[in-house]
Amino acid sequence: MIQLDNREQAILAHILEIDSSITGKELADKFNVSLRSVKYDLDNIRDWLKEQNCQLFSKRSKGYWLEISEKQRQSLKKALSKSAAVAPLPVQDNRVKSLIFRLLQSNGYVSTQEIADWLEVSKNTITSDLEEATAMLAKYNVTLEKRSGYGLSIGGVEKNRRNVLEVLLQNELSEYDIYQIMNRLVSEEKPLSDSIYFSKESTFFSIFKNVIETLANLLKNLTFNQLNYAELLSLSFRVTIATSRMLLNQTIGSYKMLANQNRLSERNDLTFQLMKEVFQLYELPLLEDEYSYLFSDAFEFNNQQDIVQITKEIIDAVSKKLKISFASDPQLFTNLFAHLSLRLGKKRVFVNEYNPFIEDIKRMHPELFEAIEEACKEIITSAPNLVNESFVAYIALHFLVFFEREQKEKQFVRAVYICSTGLGVTSLIKQTIMEEIPNIEVVDFASVLNAEDIIKEKKPDLVISIFPMEDIGVPFVKVHALPTKEDIQTIKTIIKGMASETIAVQKKQKISKRGNFKELKETSLDLIVKGFVIYQKLMSLFYDELIDEFKDAFLLHVFLMVHRIYFDEQYKDEGYISKEDFYSYGKYVEHIEKVFIENELSVSQAEIIALLQYIQKR
């Protein structure tokens, strides 16, 4: 069976995204390689396509192209996604990462020859990679140690060494790997494949499979709207890393036993339960520092006034850098404040979280990404470890909504979008797609965890997903985390092929649902009055507890909150939040729920948490 390397996969993926032909020179320029290298790559791609019963056409004056149906195109994309995790490692970047991974799974020194044999390359090749490995490790404050007669090892603080392992896993897993892992967590009928990135390291992968099986059993008793797949991924990685490192006698701190085990067990603490079952399987002690590592990269950041100031300073700094008046958009301030409050106030924080938006945002909006990164590093000084590319990318999504604020009228092909959820993310994607594509309405968003339920509930005409999906019974298109021009064109092509009668029927239904001008006028008046009534009631209850500098913004937040609730677009829950933490606000939560119930509105936990950020708890 032909296997494509990373560059060959990228070239084929690009060819699959375009409807026209492309020349070898254009491919060489796009992927920054020689024309000769591209021709070699295309030879392998042609052979791979033959195994899929497809042909790569070429003509000297025209270039390269495929003549396939949309169904065949989607089938090839799925096959390419599945092959991504088992591709060989021909490029230096991947080889260096594998070298580092191998060293971190070894106790003591490993000879250069052993590593060369493991990676199936020459000893000289490994020697030439050491400089790049040293530079990469330096970013995480660890060192590549070379000792004559012994070989290589990685030195430094254990937390930093584990940090490197986690980054490698988060960055190198393919979208199909993530899809498989999440599927196993929610379904016993979908076993975990052996083809994920670190399958070559059999011991590590064996531990990981045990962790996933254990986590899947524990999750049977939890509802998925309390969970975030990125957090589940980080937790499973950390338990695997901790187990593998402790088996090498590399603990992260002291050997002090975890003291409050009974309390954690009574609270059904997911981290403790997973740690306990996996560590017992490998006969490892339940250490306090290991639990702290597994639970979070938590830090104390409870001064709400600071978050208000941070939000203002970030917006001002980015505005100054890009010469754009972001401060003129009050909704940006409200949404970014809510995001930072949830992010900085959460007890469960994983620095190395999976974020599918990073590369797309860096490529498509480099100036914005750089401006936000510089601003965050200068302003968020109390938590410098938090300001990484993932953190910056999520903030960038809020700024991107500013550029996409003007939205065309909603159209009539109903689509469900499967992606990473978070504040601001869904608005950006919805506006981008609906501006670019006629006859479409994004009716809901879902994560991998609840995709099947959402699809069954909404019965969409089309499913758009950043993850590969199987057996969903609905037309499907896979896109990048932030839709590219090629993605938009693919969606347009699919919609164009849908029956015009179906679109016409849906259009009629949509117009009927929206009602006439009189009904819209009455609805808007009702919302304004309802919003003001709720605002006045909340002000009377919490006036003394509200942060002084943020009382004006509180009015806007309440009105937008009422609007979101009325149109069923409430904030999504972000990650696992314990009931104990949520109800620590006691009477505040009770009063807020009562006010909304009195006004015939059902408010979500995530919306209440966002509202609580305006209150200085006493």
C-alpha cells in the first residue's frame, strides 16, 4: 500500500480543494520546494490515487487536475485523512520531534545509533538533526544533553519535560486521530485505532489506550454539555504522560501522598477517578503533586477589576498597533471580557490545549495574531505561561467578529457546523459562511461529543465539519478550522447541486416563520421591555456588589444576554465546572435564575457564569 509523506498529503489535499487545474510551478511556489521535488511527489500521489481507483490527469500546457464527482472527492478526502497518521517521517521537522519523543520515553541515555535504527535513518542524519532538536527544546527550558560513550538524554525540570511531550502530542495528532479518540469516549462500538501518531512507541500507546478505555467508562455517568473535548484530550494525555514518566521513576514533585482522597471521591472528581483507576492498574502511588499536574495549570487570578482593565488594555493596544478603532465596538468588549473572565477564572486550565484555529489564523490574519500576542504578553503579566498560541488564537476570534459584523440576510439551506466551541467562535464562522455563500443558514453548532444528537435533532440538509465524519446520513463536507476560499467554493458547489425544489420549500417555510413586519416590530418591542425590566431588577439586587467601572457595560451585557436567550443562542458551557464552584456564589445564582424565570426565560449555567463576572462577591 502506497503511503504519502506529509508534503505529498498537503499537495493532494490542495488539489482536492480546487476545481481547476494547477501547474507544477504553482505547486512548487506554494509549498516552497523545487519543481523537481514536486514532480517526484506527484508521481507518488498518482500511484496512491490509482489504489483509490482514481486518476491524476496532466497536460504540459494545463497542469494537473482530477475529474471526479463530489462524492468521490469527499471519499478521497476521508481516505487521505485516515492515512495522515500512518505516513512515514521524511521531513526533518517530524524526524526531530520523533527523536525528542523517543528520548522522553527512555530512562537515561540513548545512543545515536539506537535512535537512527528506530527512525530507520543513518547515524549521520540524526547527528545533523541535533542542532534543531536543541533549539526546539530550548523554547521549553529543557536541554539536549550529549555525553560521550553514553549518548543523548533530555535534561531539565520534570514539568518542562512533560510540557514538551504534551506539545508534541497536541500538535502532531491528525484531525482523524482526534475524531477517533472522541468517538471512543462516547461509543463502545468504535474501538481506538492503532494508527495514531505515537503508535510506534508501543508502551506509551498501550498506556494511552488504557487511559481512554478508563475515561470512556467514567464518562458514562456524566452529561457531555459539562465537558469540553479539548480538556478531555489534555486530561487523557496528562494521565498517559504521568503514568509513563512515573514508570521511569520520574515524578513531577515530591512523594507526598494525596491527602483528600475521600473528599475527591465523594465529589466524583473526574481527574481523581481517572488517576486512581489508571495508577492502580500500573501500581503507582497517588501523589499530591501528580494530581495537581493532572488537574490543571491553575493559578490564582481572582481580581475581577484586573480583568476589566486587561480587556480594555488589550483592545486599546491592538487598536493602536493595527490603527483600527476596535474600542468603538461595545460588543467586542463585552464578549472579550466574558471570555477572559471565564478563562482566567477557571480552576481547570491546560496551557497546552488543542486548538484547531491556530494555523489558519496565523496564515490568514498574521498582523492581527502578532498584535494580540504582543499585547497579551505585555499586559497579562500575572499568568505569563498562559499566553501561548492557543490563547492568542481564541482571543483573535473575538476581534475577527469585528470585521465580519455586517451580515447578509439568512438563506435557506440548513447546515450544522461541527467545530471547537467557545465564546465568539460560532459568530465568526456563521457570519463568514453566510456572507460568502448564498442559500445557507447555519442552524446550530456541535462538537465531536454531541454531533450525532444535534444532527438528529436539527435534521440539517448539510453537515460542515472540521473533523472527518462517518455514517451520519447527511451530505457532508470537511473544512479547515477557519474556512478557506477552497472550503467556501466546495460548500457552494454542494449547495448548487441540491434540488432547487427543496430550497424553495425551505424558503417559504422560513418566510412564514419570520412573520410579517408587524410581528417583528412587536417582538423587538417585547425584547427591549423585557431586557430593561430584567436589567432594573438585577441592578436593584446587585448594585452595591457591581464593579463600579463596569456598571454601564452591565446594561449592554444584560440586553445582549436577553437577546441570546430569546433566540436560543446562549453561550455554550466551556469545560467541566463543578457544582461546588458554581454555587459558591450562593444567593447570587439563585436571584439571577429567579429573575429570568419570572420573565419566562430559561438561562444557562454558562450565561450565569458570564454575568457573575460583573459582581464583586462578598
